Amino acid sequence: MAKRDYYEVLGVAKDASEQDLKKAYRRMAMKYHPDRNPDDKDAENKFKEVNEAFEILSDSQKRAAYDQYGHAGVDPSQGAGGFGGFGAAGAGSFSDIFGDVFGDIFGGGGGGRSQSSVQRGADLRYSLELELEEAVKGVSKKIRIPTQVECGTCDGSGAKKGSKPESCTTCGGVGQVRMQQGFFSVQQTCPACHGSGKVIKDPCHSCHGSGRTEEYKTLSVKVPAGVDSGDRIRLAGEGEAGFNGGPPGDLYVQVYVKDHPIFHRDGKHLYCEVPISIIDAALGGELEVPTLDGRVKLKVPAETQTGKLFRLRNKGVTPVRGGSQGDLLCRVVVETPVNLTVKQKELLKELQDSFEAEGHHRQSPKKTSWFENVKNFFGDMKV
């Protein structure tokens, strides 16, 4: 039976790019793959046809011969112009093509390409608790962390001093092995060396063959002013040591700001509650309130109600990422007097009598208004 045009098999134009060929091949191969079409002989034949077409068109020399002479230009029975046959060994074998296109699915490259055993070290995280004052103004902190470092005895090789790792005989030192299932092959990480390509027959006594040992190290962390809970500080290269000469990971310092007994932070603003006596609230006065920069005077006008907010400009936080400084907002809380003496109670009763003589309209306007609303509410209800 005459073979179909290879471009037609893949569903691409004759001027298709290499990337277009790979996309078309991936789509068609996945469609007709035997695993997706069990016991379907027609799908298996189409899968072989797709692979044959891609093998020819993905090779620039074979593609040129095919474009000029058609199937005769790549038929091995036609002499030197032909190729070595489907699935032949060499750079253009089916295994290489399959590995190149589906390497991301099966975890390896094609054609026996080895994987590098050099690996970057793991990143570490450290939780750093700060007082509010430290977070707002910045501070330098010393931290002590456990970490994996390169073994000084074997210089990170994992092998006993005077020896060295040997090439893995299972995979030939490439770190991968190929499993053949009929015409279909899959590349996997070598189970003997776990992808490193090397085995250690005489391990180092200090690190037991891992190439790394655990140590504690003390670091200085410079915390910038304005950080808040959830912010991270990156210390490059202070993570765990890499494998087989790989670079170390990084250390991420996670910031947590402790609760403060006076101030509450919300972004760049600070909040605090200021208790005042009923006398100060009624007559007004000057109070001394705390800030992170020291004490300041706060003028409280007469007849101040509880919940009133006073804003102290530029007494908050300067954000770590830049921007204007926040404010300190002081919320006044009028405190009811307790532990009164007999004389004090008499004075308050006398004051109350004077209020009642005037009907509370002037001294307690909110109270009067509230009771009027309650009276109207119940008066409008239908029983």
C-alpha cells in the first residue's frame, strides 16, 4: 500500500517550522497512543505512521531529501539516499525523538542524555519575633540556626578521604535507565544512584556519604524600619549547602510583630485608647499621652464624648516600601468613677438633682434625643 504524504500525516504545511512539527506530532501521537487506544490495531498503525513522518521531517537532511525525491529519497532500499530504517540506532532514532518531545511527561530527556547531579541547596525559613518598637524603627538581630553545610572531611564528595565516588554501573554514569516495552521506550531515573550517575562504595565517616553535615551558625539580620508581620527578609546563600558542588539555598527570615500593651498597628497608622475622667471630659484639659518617640501633650476640649478620635500627625509608622509616615490616632474613653466616698456620692447626687431640675435637655442632649426616639417607637406600635 502506498505511503501517505508525511506532511499530510502530521496535518502541517510543507513550509512548517520545526516548532510546528513538534506541536503537530505531540497532538497526533497523544491521539493515537496505544495506551489511550488499547486493542486498537488501526490506532497503533497510525501511531507508527505519525512517528515515521516526524522522524523524517524533524531531520533537516532527510526532510530535504524527502522534499526533492519524495518517499524514494528516504527509502533505505533505494541506496545511499535512504535512511537507516525506523527505530534504528543513532541520533535520529525513535527513542531520541520520543524523549525530545515527551521528556517533560516521563521525566527525562531522550537519546541517553545524562542529567546533572549538581543540585542547589534547599531554602530555609526562620521565624523572627520583634517588638513593635523594633519593627517600626528597625533593628539588627543575631539569630542562630541549624543548617546543612558541606562536609569538611570529604569536601562534599561523600566518599572516604583518599577515595572518590565511582561511576554507576547500572546506568553507565548518565543517571537514567531506559525501559523498553515493545517498540515503546521510557527513560527513568536510575534506581541505583538516584540520578547522580555515581555510587559511593566507601562512604565518609563524618557525613555517612551524604556530603553534608549539620551545624549551627549565627547570623546578623538587619531588619529595616517599617516592617510588619508577614514581611520576609532574604539572606542570599545562607540556606542549606548544595549537592555535588551545587550552590547553597537562601534563608528567608519571616517577621512576626508581637502585640503591644498600648498601641495597635494598622498599616502605617497606630491606634491607642486614652482613658480620661468624667471631669476632664466635661471641663476639658490637657493630657499627656505616649508615642513611640516619647510623650506629647494632648488638648482635650470641654464636653468631649467617649469614642472621640484625636489625630497626632506623623506619629505613626514610615512604611518599609516607602511612602509618607502614618499618624497616631488616640481614642478617648470616658471612665466612670469607682470606689466613691460618701461625700463624693453626695456631691454627684447634688449634681444629678441640678441636672433634673433643668430636665437634662442641656446637659445630656444625646440621652434626651434617644429617649424621645424610644417613646415615639413604642407609641407607633400597634398592639
